[in-house]
Amino acid sequence: MPFWKWILLQLALLILPVSIAHAASTATLVLENKPSYDLPGYMEILVDPTTDLTIQQAVDRTDWTGTVREQVPNLGFTPAAIWLRFSLTNRTDTSQKFYVSFEYPVTNSVTFYTKDSHGVFREEHTGSSIPASANVVPDRHFLFPLTIGQGETVVAYLRVQSTSRITLPIRILSDHALFRKAIRDYTAYGALFGLLALVLVYFIAVGSFLYKGTTLWLVMYSIFFGLHTAIRGGFMHLLLPDKLVGLTSILQLAVIAGLFFTGAKFFRLFLSLKSHSKSLDRIMIFFQYLSLTFVVLPLLPYPLIILITLILIVFNPLFSICLAFYFWRKGVSNAGYFAIGWIVAHGVAVYDFFRINGMISYNPLGEWPIPFSLFIALIFLSAAIIRQNTDDHFMAETDPLTNLANRRKFDKALLAEWNRCMRQRTPLSLIVADVDHFKQYNDSFGHKTGDQCLCRIADVLKQNTRRTGDLAVRYGGEEFVLLLPNLDAANAFTLAEAIRNSIGQVAKNTESQRPDDNITISLGVATQVPDEGEKPESLVLKADQAMYRAKRGGRNRTVESSSPG
């Protein structure tokens, strides 16, 4: 071969690899003095369906995609291994340490490759299901340290594989950016899990004390929601020992099963779904027990996996959201707070399903809807439960017709005031009142008018019991009691007369044909300074006997007990 041809051939062989490498390479990301960098426009992707490629085979492949400009590539479900390639150049004045941050914590395995000074690839690996190698920085995200000399260019490779869905949020961080990120993340999640701990302690105590099934089911639902948030936030692989890291995927499915199971049960109990509609309750029971299939989901055929996931994570939340909104609009007690918490939490579940399956693009803030929904759910579902428990307690001690205290509350208040007045040697007065001829009144004008009569009397009693400790009680039927601590006999009698006259005044100011003309009331008054060896029931008996003397004396009058005050 002529010498000049040999020279041309050598030049061609020298230039060809450089041309191929230039054609295959992507744009280089220049690292200067910014705290962090995103990779859109600087990253190529290679799909490996066999999952068998070595790093050198991946480097030699020519079917890498062009530069990916999507902010966060979201590939949905794929069993393939995904390779990423990007070039970084340090344009700062000194050698700098950077961190490649892979920010999708539920990815099973992430392997990072760079060449050392001898041209040999270094490998570092981590993931939600495999222990991290020595140089990986412990963090809820997967952090690979990378030192780049002044003016040096480094080509980096990532191999990503997951049994679930693959999303590729990657950033390059400086030390300063990593510090700020750690402060932000751990402050936000610390506050969230602190709130969760407070809610759990409070409701475990309340549920145990009140034996409220709804409260205890909220506790279990909150625990599973918190575990789900911890897994999705990348904290579980930090907490588990290396020997148990491989169980993370199984744990995640068990947590999702528990989350939907306890959520459906809590939903049914809080809204008393069975009492409103047995058909709707049966549908929620179906969703509740179908959620247990998540535990064995990987063992099922792929079409069945898709069907069950679609039913539980899309149809189930949408159905329950519509029900929550319906009961809210219908005016069911405390359904408003419940509906807001439920709609936010389960709306995020539906969004997450479509995002995970690649139907919605992944936003850089895409990891925050789940902790945000946990925060909203804790606030509003807790408020709903607290209000429900408060209402239950109120109704347990309140007459539903007149909103006066009922006999149960009276018995507790009487004992407390009796003991207090006994210690302080102060008088305790009691007024027992009974509506005259109330059965005849009811028979003549109907029960609705009778109820209105009782409510009118209750209003008069409320207006006359405004001192601290005073208590107006509907004792039963048409009988009322006023508990009056620190009130002597004379003032108690005066108050009873004022009440009787007020009720008479109501009749006097109405037209003659109105049923109100028939409203009169008989009252008995008893006053006593409690003493050792006596029981509070004795005071009730004296006031009751005085009231019956008022009845026998012609009704519409006040009689004072003859017992010494």
C-alpha cells in the first residue's frame, strides 16, 4: 500500500471514533457556582428489555435516544432496565464535590457508574430493595458523591430497574444545596410525623376511654397512612437493617392493603353507612376486603393486577369521594370536616395512580402531594372525630328536645355541688317544677304543640339560671329541675315565683284562643346546707314533696319545703 494511502487510513481511523463519540454524546452540563442543576436537555436514555447489559455493553450501544428534554421522564410500568447517560464539566476554580441525587425513593435498584483515573468503571449501587454500597450517602433519596477536578469533564451512567413504575427525577447538588435540601425535607417530614404521633396518642387514649370503634379505626388508618408516606418519602430503607431491605416491596404492598382496608372500615363507621343504605355499605365492604389482595398482588397475572389496581386505587376512591360529598351536602352531622379530609387524601391517590402509570407527567414537586394529603387528612378527619365525640358526649348529657341537661348530667352535677357545698358550708337549693295538666294539654292540641310548650318553659328556665354552677334540667316528661348552689331558701323561693310568673305572663300576652292560655306550672323548693351522713337524694325528695303539695293545693303555685334550711 502506498505510504500516502496508509497515512490517510490512519487519520480516518483516528477521526472516526471521535466522530462517533461526538455523534453519540449529549450536550455537556456545565457546573459553575449554582447550588443545584436539573438534567433536562443533558440526558440520554437506553432501554434494555433483557436487563442483561453490562456497563461496557451499554456504553457501546448505538441506540441511545436523543437528548431527553422532558423535565422529569416518567416511563410508567416497564420490566426493562433503564440506562441514563449525561456529561458534567466543572468550570469552577477548584476541584468540587457534587452529588447526583436520584429522587424517586421507591425505585428497587439504582446503580451509578463513572470511570476512575485508569479508565475503569467504578460502580456504586443502592435502592429501596437492596443495601447501599459504602460510598452512597445515607439519605431518603439516593445520593451518589462525585468529585470533579477543575476543568474536568465526567461522563456518568445510571442503571435503574424497578418492579413498579419508573420515574426519573435527577438533580446535581452542591454541598450547600444538599444541606438546604436536608433541612427542608427533615423539618417538613419531622413536623408531619410529629403531628401524626400526637394524633395517635390522643385518639388511642380517647378510643380506649370511650370504647369508640370509630376512633380506634381512625388510629389504624392513620398508622398505615403514615407508613405509606414514610415508604414513599424514602425513609423506610433508611430505618430497616440491610438484611431486611429486600422486604421493602412486600412491606409496601402490605401497607397499601392495610391503608385501604382500615380506610373503608373507618368510612363505613363514621358515616353510619349501613343505617343510611345497606346497598352502599355492601359496595364499601367489597372494596374493603378486595384491598387485602394487594398482599399477594405480585403473584397474580398481569391483567388481573391492572384490574384490581384500577378498582381499588381509582374506582374505590372516586366512589367514596362522591359518597362523602353526598353526605356532606345532605347535612349529615360532622360530614363536612370528614369529606374535606377524605376528598383530599383519596383525590391524591387517584392522581398518583395516573401519574405512576405515565398518564400524567411527573412534576418536580410530585413527591409532596402524599405527605400534604396526610397532613390534611390528619387535620380534618381528627376535627371530624373530635366533633363527633363531643356531640356524642353532649347528647349523652343533653335532652334533645329542649337542649337542657338531662337526668344523667343532673345526677353528676348534684353530687359534685353537694360535696362542694358541704366542704364550704354553703346552702344548696333545688327547685322541682311540673307542668300542670300536661297530658290533657297534649291530648287537646297534639304532641307537636306539647313539645313547643316544653321548649317555651325550657327557655324561661335558661333565662333564670345564668349564675356559675346553676343548672336547668329536664328531669323527665313534663318535669324540670333547677340546681342552684350558694342560693339560700328565700332567694330560691323568689326565683321560683319569678319563673312561675314568667310562664303565666306568656299565657297572658297571647290571644285567648291560643293553647298557650292553658300553660301553668307547679313548683317545689328545698334548701339545705349539706352535712355529713346525709345524701343528696334527700334534697331531691324534699323538693319533690313540696312540688306535690303545690299540685294538691290547686296547682300554679310555689311551695317551699318545711325542712330546716
